[in-house]
Amino acid sequence: LPFFLLLVVLTWYWTNRLSGELTATVAIFFLVTQPTILAHAGLATTDLPMVAMSMWSLLSFVLWLENPTPLRSIILGISTGLAFMTKFSAIPFLAVSFLAVMLYRWLLDPPSWNPLRLAMPVCLRLILLSLVFLFFSAWAVFGFSWSYYPQSIPAVLAEGPAVISLPTVITATMGGIAQVVEHNQMGHRAFLLGEQSQHGWWYFFPVSIMVKTTIPLLICSAIGFATALRKGRARKDWTVAAPGIIALSILTISMMANINIGVRHVLLVFPLLTIQAAIGVQWLLSLGKRILAGRVAVALLLTWQGTSTLAAHPNYLAWFNGLAGPHPERVLIDSDLDWGQDLNRLGSELLARDIEYVAIAYNGAAWLDRHDLPPNFALEPGKPVTGWVAISLLSRELNEGHHWLKDIQAETRVGKSIDLY
């Protein structure tokens, strides 16, 4: 929740710099009424902290690109280092975003902007300053500790492998990145549009964003991005469309990933969309002679946005927009729908039905013996049973041994993610 509040502040500040306080307020409204953001703001994972710290880094980079100063170089280094330490996916996201924004700025007005317009020694000093603060801010997360790293050194082979001492941030980062690369190469069992795959689909994240974003936000962000691009060309102002350019670059690099297990992996796209959506609302309110139509459209869209969130409460994690249809479990499951969040509801349902014994196939990290459940046993794949059965949607869909339940009508759905037979 502190990271959520930080994200709100950063989104407001960024939008306010672009288009004023009213537009910034609209951006915050879109942000705090986006069910997917609310869902992950209430979970103890690294997803939303990475979003908040990456937004700080992105904003710092935009400010640095406008006017590179020693102070802005220091802030950029600190924010980027802390973003890297929240989640390793921040590394490729920020790298591709920085490059995309610089390229967009150059394409918008090549003659007037030279990335090395500062004297080379000054430019190098500012970059080095950022890198130094990046390293020490990341190392601070580990309490400036050291760790031993085994490494063979030819000069001492006769004495066996040498052990060298390195800052823990280096060894932890090396190990973490290696694990991520290995995981991406192996892939991860995933589900999309009724199909399963070990290495995912290039269109997984575009589809995920389309069904896990409120439709008013999709509409307004599309209008806002188009408006920003048009203003950028007319005024040669690259900053207005920068959030949209960054969102597109993050989505593009995410389409190359083999790990397709939830829109949470591209959660950083959502606050960027809210900034562009607020600009879209500003455009609708300035339609000149058609200003009444614009105001009516804005009123309808904002009302739609708010009521969508009210209807989703409290099931923010399992929320889908209308594009997913009446059976969103046929589109996405995993952390977009079934992340073990309905276990306590299952206990209440079993108690209300006076069920004394149940077979359970649960997808989640909770320990069943620590929850208020009747005597139960694990439902083994490929072994049909009689009596009561509770099964998570992800367990049923991804495990072929549980597909025999698909031919049976469930008694009820507990919450949004567990079927009771």
C-alpha cells in the first residue's frame, strides 16, 4: 500500500507537468478505479512495488532528458537502482523505455536535438554520476553487505578454486538474472483462449491488457495517445506522448517473453495509460462548438469507469471487462483469475452446506490445515472420486487428470475461482 500511494503521487506529478492539475486529477481517478491496479496493490508481491519504483525512474529519466543536471543525474541513479531491486523485469523494461524515448525525441526534431549537445566530458560525468548512485542505492538494499563468490582463477589453479568477496548486490543480481533467463528458456505452462502452451504466445499480453483494462480507460488512452502524437508533431514536444511511447515499448518487449502467466508482469503499462487517458479526456472537453457533446461523452465514460470498479468490488483480482464475455475463464486463468484467493470463501461455503468431507485440488500458497476447512484429502489427477469435490479453475484446466470434471455440472462457483461439485 505505501508503494500504491507513491504511484498515485508520481502519476499525479507527471500528468500535472504535462497538462495541469485538472488533467492530473482525472489521471488519478482512472488509476484508483482500475481493478487490476487495486488487486495487486493489496497483495504482498513484488509486482506493484516494481511499478511504483519504475514510474519514479521513468519520470526521472524524462526530467533528466529535458535538462540533465547533477541533481537530476543523482535522482535518476537512485530511482533506477531501487527499481532494479524490486524486480528484475525492471531492467529490460527501463532499458527499452529509455531507448524508445530518446529515439522518439530525435525523430520528432532531429536538427534541434543532439544527445551529446553537452560537452563530452560533462555528459560522461553526468552518466557516471547516475551509474554510481544506481549501484550504491541498489547495494543499500542489501545493507552494503559482502558475499563470497567462487570463481576459478588461472593464476591459482594449483591451489584450487579461489573464493572472492563481492558486494552482495552483484552476486544476487547475477544469480537472479541467471534464474530469470533459465526460466524464460524453459517457459511456463500457460493458458490463453482455451489453449495451453509451455512457451506462451506473442499476443498473450496484448490480449491480457484488452480484457483486464476498463473499457473507458482503453478508449480515453487511445484518444489521448493520438492527441499527444499530433500535438508532439505540431509543437515538436516529445514529452506529451512519452508515457504512451514507453507503454508501447514495454508491451513490445514483453511479447518476446516465454513466461505468460498474468497481466501483472506488464502492470507498469496501466499507470502510463492513465496519463494518456487523462489527456484524452482533456481533448474531449475542448471540442469547441461540440463542447457539450464532449462533456456528455466524458461524463458517460467516467461514470462507466467508476461503476465498473464498484461492480468489481471486492473481487478485483478476478475482474474482467465485457470483452472477455460471460466466461472469462476461457480467456485467462492463472494470476489473472485464480491465485488461491477464495480459500476462506470455500471454508464458509462448505460450512453453510454442512459438508463433512471433501476432496480438494487447490491452486495457491495457503496451507489447508491452517484454514477453517472440514476434513479433506488431495484430489489426485486421473483418479475420479465420489462425494464432494472442490477444485481451483487453474488446477482443472491445466491438469488433464482433472478434465473428467468438465463433463459434470458444478453445484456452485465459490467466489470467482473455485468450483464445487
